Amino acid sequence: MKEIDFLPEWYKNGRRRKVTYRTQYVALGGIFLIMMAWNFFAARTIAKAEAELVRITAGNTEVEAGMLKFAGLKGQVGVLQRQTALIEEIDSKIDVASVLAELSSLIGRRIVLSKVDLVAEKFAEREEAKRSRRTGPVVRVSRARFSEKQTLPLGDVRFKVVIAGVAVNAGDVGALICKLEESPYFFQVAPSFSRNTEISPASSRALRSSDLKRPGQELRASVKASEFEINCYLANYREL
């Protein structure tokens, strides 16, 4: 049998338009929801990015402040290093009070000193020192005395000690030389000269009259003594 459709064409067209409109509305609604979701996630992403940007900017500010502080500290360290190098260069590296105390403990009452000099001697350059070692244990130095008005040598220096005075006899001078050699403060002890001389008690009050006179003899107007000079070096360095 053949089915007969009695629905008018305009009714069919209207229903098709309604279905099309409904489909379009659903599609537009879906697209709108998708756009709203995308907008929401995009807003959250932008907010996170802005927060991260603020954090990075704050971190950069802290880094810049730290770099400026580091540069300032680096400059201060450089100044301190230069000052330290200068102090090390002009530092004599000796304790004069300890040296004098050691001399006082070594020198007895039978000896009177007339001079104690500390002479600064600058070491030669390493190459010159190497050449000198080939020919012998000689060190070239440039000298300067504390009492002289001239520029003292700076840098690595050694100190020569010059001791001069009078003793009751030559045996006391020899005993002093032995004490200096045994002392950890001095080395390379060598007598410069030692000679007999006569001194008057008025000019040598520091010497005890009981040391100057012999048993059974009265103190004379002048007595025999031993005048000496000893050279040595402070043992505050080591040659390599």
C-alpha cells in the first residue's frame, strides 16, 4: 500500500526550521559554555602569570640589592686587602720588648752594654739569592738603621743585632757569646772585636766594685776590662 501524507508542506518546513534552530541554540550554548570555561581558565592563568611576574620582579629587586651590597662589600674587601698588604709590608715582624727581655736575661752584672742596634737588612730578589747560593751562602742586603733618617727597607727583611759594651774580662764575653748561641732568639752569632781596655770607676758605675777588684786588692783609679762588639741575627726567619 502506498502511504499518503496529508501534512502540508509549510508545516514540515516549520518543523525542520525549529529543529535547526534548536540545534543551533544547543551548539551556541555549548560554544558559549566552552568560551566561558576558556575565559575562566585563561583568567586564572593570567592571574598566576601576573603573580609569578610580581614574584620575579621582587626577586630581581632583591638580587639587584644583593648585587649592590656585594659590590660594596667587594670594594671594602679590596681596601682591606690593600691595607693588609701595606701593613704586612711595613711590619717588622719582631717583638722588640721580647728581644730586649731576652738580652736582659742573658747579660749578667759583670757586663755593661753601651749600644744595642737593630739593623734591618732587605733580602735580595730570589734570582739574585739563587745566584748567591751557587757561589756560597751569601745574601746581598740593603741596610738601614733605625737611628738614621732614611727610608727603611720594606717587605721581607731580617734584623741584625749589634751589641757593644764592656765586660770584666774576656771570659765574660765568651760566656755571653755562648748564651746568645744557645738562645732561640738569636743565631749566626759572631764577635766583631774584643780588646782589653782600661776604664775608671767613675765612668762605669754600673759595674760593681766587687766584680772589678781582685781579692785582697783595693779598687784602683782605673781597672782593666774587656771592650767588645758582637753581631748576630734574630732567628725569626728561615732561608729555603
